[in-house]
Amino acid sequence: MAYIEGFPLSSENKTNRDTETILMALDQISQTIEVMNSVVGRLRDHLHSQEGSPDNQSAAEERSMPQTRAERTLH
């Protein structure tokens, strides 16, 4: 039998607590993914803004290449 703060935890209460913990973890993962997507978008915007500069002439060549594995969207 599980205990919380010295008191026995019923099976139903343990299941509810486990479900709540899982939901909180999933919410944190979702928030992390949103932040990472935002960072990736900002990095892409930055790279696209740099494409016009003379120092980055190879960017147009890279865009004309087929997609690499890292650029594919995973589902």
C-alpha cells in the first residue's frame, strides 16, 4: 500500500494522483515543444534575413538542394 505523509493512499487516490502527474508532465512537454518551435522559427527568420548579404552567397545554392533529413517534419 502506498503512503502520502504517513497516511495510507487508496488505489483510487493513487490512480488519480498518477493521472494528474502524467497530465502535468504532458503539459510541460507541450510547452517545451512550443518554445522550441518559436526558437527554430526565429533562427529561420534570422537566416533568411542574412541570405541577401554578400557574405552568404551559398544560401541560395543550399535552398536549391533537395531537403535534408533534418528539414523533414516528423509526425
